[in-house]
Amino acid sequence: MSEETSNSGGEFEREPVPDSALLGNGKFWGMYAGEHAAGTEFMIGPLFLAAGASLSDLLLGLLLGNLLAVVTWRFLVVPIAMAKRLTLYYQLERIAGGGLVKFYNVVNGLLFCFLAGAMVTVSASAVGVPFGIAFDVPSNFFGLSNPSFTALVAVVGVVIAIVAAGGYERVARVANIAAPWMIAVFAACGIVSLAQMEANSVAALTEGEFWSGAIATVQAHNGEQSFGFWQIVVFAWLCNGAMHFGMADLSIFRFARSKAAGWAPAIGMFLGHYMAWIAAALLLAALLKLQPSLAIMPVPEGDEDVGLPGTVVANPGQLAFHSLGWAGILCVVIAGWTTANPTIYRAGLAFQGVLPSRSRAAMTMVAGAIATIAGAFPNLSAQLLGFVGTYGTVLGPMGAVIFVDFYLMKTFGMQDEYADRSGARANIAVLIAWLLPVAVGLYLIFQQGLFAAYAVIPCWITCGVLYLVLSRLTQKASHRSEVNR
């Protein structure tokens, strides 16, 4: 159902999807359930608590943010997807040119690899529990964990890459089978954690010994942090910014028979990005109340001068094992695996778009190697709240180019799909409109400390405006050149 399927399976990579290949709504509901109740949830949920989010802000903020995300998919992506019936990559190629799309594919593929690397870390954290292999997070962002955990990441990464290289059909089949079970385990994690804390009401949970007490413990070890209501709203809305604002899911919804399929992300948002995030956060709250020593990593040698008594680390494997035993371990392994596999597969396809002479399997193995290397750096998974916002900031603005090209170009008397009509390898208007706001956004994120998700929409709007203005200039200049010849 996505661009990862083969041509022989009716993919229509470079042509509109015909009516005979359209799919019913149920296919989309199943896909989004499996895609968004997965390994990332075991990391992101605890990170909310570790960042100091109050329970009331989390409950209400995730509700609003996820609703906004669903509405964005339905009303921004679906109308264009059903009108054009083309993949994201082919639409961009027609607008921006083949040369520029190759550059986009490299960036896209690398970001996919980094995301998959975090999931390799998550799976390895669970595999390591029965073997007594610790999940240590170094103070240095580019520091490695202990040698045993690094070796384990390498083994897990190789296995995931081999499976992904086998093809999307195999990956999707396993993910769809596992999704209902994983959702049930997530719910069980939350219920068991509440029982372990003897919290039989929201009021009891928010008392000092439960949620607020867990935040106090984290901040006593990790330092003061805050994560307010609007940060939660914006993060929940835009953590998948590359998929909806960035129009990546055009490739999914081009198969939709009805616009009602656009509501399918709701199952992923409210089972995965609501229930599962909250349940995973409760795992950390319960562990900090009952066995805090399991969540607190000692201060590494040489860092004693920091002044904090160890660091609280969200170890997905340990959290799930403490709640559900071996079922929790298995769920973390499968959840990380079912997320990393299609992500590595997509990265391999992006790289194959740059080097079409190479086989998909070979490029998938290259993507797997990059993801495995990324997974060896545990701080990447510990920084997911920031990474997914950065991901959306980089890739999201390309969606504005597609939006403007579809709705506004002809209205303002310009040609849409200009690269295809002019034969240009790279549409300079797209290049500047994309890179300029992204460069400013990344500067604000990394140099000024802006919360990454805050940059997604300003960059998207700026990119759209720049593309419209620059297209007016470049298309007129091109027309004058043709006249002079």
C-alpha cells in the first residue's frame, strides 16, 4: 500500500494509481495502527515524565495535539493524494527536478536511518536484560555505551537489516500480525503500573508519591526541566510532521478509494501516541517508586564534578520487564523491530533512488549499517523528543512546495510541475525555498535552544511563500530567455 511495494505487486511508482487498484478504508486503519504503536512509544512516553510534564498537561495536551495531527492528515494530505494519485517522490520530481529529488532522498534516507537507529537501541535494551547487559547512556552525546551493549546493538542491527532486505511484504505482514498484541501489551503496561503504585484514581496518581514524586526524583538526578502544555500539544501534532505537513503520506493515501480513509491515522494517534505514550510513562513512574535504583545510572568516572547523584535513564527493556516480565521484554523487542524494519526499508529505497543501478537489497543493507552505527550511540534514542521535531523541520517544508504547486501556481498565472514541463534537472526556486528556512530553523534549534517542533510550521509557511515568489521570478526569467532565443 506504500511506495515500498514492488512494481510487480502493482506499485505504480511513476504513474497515477488506477481505479482498479484502489483500497478500502480498512487497509489504512490497520496500517496506521501498526505504524504508530511501536518501539518509539517505549522511549517517548517516559521522556515526557523525565522532562517534567504534569499528568494533567499530558492527558489534555496529547488529546489536542493528536486531534490536530489527524485533521492535518485528513484535510491537507488526502485531497492532494486522491487528486494526483502519485507518490511523494514522483510528485517532487515533476516539481523540483530529478537532480534535486536525489539530494532530498539522501537527506530523507539518512534521517530515516537515525530514527531506525534509535529503535535498534530500544530492541537491544530489551535483549540485554536477560543477559545482564546494562544500557548505559554516556554523558557525551557522541559517546558509546559499554562494550557489551555496543556489541549487542551490532548483532540486533544486522538481524533487522537482513530482514528488511528481504522485502516490504514480509516486514508488513509481521507488523500487522504483531500490532494488535502490542497494543494490548501497552495497555497492560499502564494497568499493571497503576496497580503496582496502588493508584486507583487520577487524584491518587498525581499525589506526591506517584507522578509528581517521580518527576521530583528525576529532576533531583537530571536537573530542573519543564515541558508545558503547549509543548506537548505541538509535539504531538508535529512529531509526524514529515508525514503530513511534509506530504510523505501522499504515497499511502494515493490508494484511497474514499476520503474517509483520511481518518485512519486516528487509530495510530490515540492508541499509539496517546494510550501507549501515557502507559509507557507510567512504567517509569512505577519503577521510580518501587525500585528507583534500576532507573538511576551511576555518575560515570570523571563526571563526578557535575554535582548530580547519578542520572535517571529510561531503559525500555528494564521498564517493560519490571512491569510484565518476559511478555514485556518480547513486546519491546518486537516493537522496536517492527518500527526499525520498515524504516530501514524506506531508507534503502531512498538511497536506491540516488543510485538506481544498485539493487534495493544492497541499498537496504547500507541503510541498515548506518542505522546500526547510529544505534550504538544511546543518546540518540534519549533525545527523541528533539529529534522528531528536527526531522519534521528538515523534511516538512517540502510539503509546502507540493501544497503551493497544487493549489496556487495556476491561480497566480504560473506553471505547475515546472521541472517536468521545462525539463530542468533542478528547480532553483524549490531549492532556495526549502534550504533557506530549514537553515534558519536548524540554527534556532541547535544554537538558540528552540524546541525543535516549534520550527516546523514557521519553516513550512516560509518555504511555501518563498517558492511562490521565487517561481514568479524564475519562470518569468525562463520565459524571457525563450523569447530572446
